[in-house]
Amino acid sequence: MKQTAFLLGVLALTACSGKPPSPQAPQPQARTATPWDQMQQAKQKAKDVQKASQEQADRQAKALDAAGQ
């Protein structure tokens, strides 16, 4: 009985005497989409469409000016 208690005590001390585990850096979480992201994408798309239509209007104006001269 004494030997069992002594053996359990030694095992417990041996198990607890090791180095503590090194702290692990938290894993970066994946970015989640928000409603603002969709609105920003729609806004950017509208800007791109506006830019494309303005460029087309400028090309047409130049073509008309060149044809009129």
C-alpha cells in the first residue's frame, strides 16, 4: 500500500515537472463578408461603368469633330 502511494506520488511529480507547453500564436481568422463589402463592390462597379461610358462619349465626340472638319 505504501509502495503504491509512493509510486503514484513519484509518477505525479514526474508528469508535472516537465516544461510547460510553449504558447501558441492564435490562428488568424478568415475575413467574413459584411453587407458593406457588397455595397462597396456595387459602388466600384458603378464607377467603372461611368468611366467606360465617359470614355466612349469622348471617343464619339472626337470622331464627330474629326468628321465635321
